[in-house]
Amino acid sequence: MSLPLLSTGTSVRTAILLLKRIKSLQDGKLLLISDNPEYGDLWLPP
């Protein structure tokens, strides 16, 4: 599910999703967020 930043509400919602994914880094998961913020919902396989 891709959430483009079209409004403030969407931006806040995306920020929350990013925070959840950053927490998941503690589980050893790699994210595409650092290089491709627009693909924050896609996980990089190990």
C-alpha cells in the first residue's frame, strides 16, 4: 500500500508508518526507506 504525500493528513499517517518500520529495524529487517522513502512499504529481502 503506497501512500503518496498529497496532504498533511497523509503525511502524518505516512510518518507513523515510517516510525513503525524504523522500530522493525531492531528485528534485523532491512528497509528501502533510507534510499527510497516513497517505497517505505516495501521490505528488502534478507
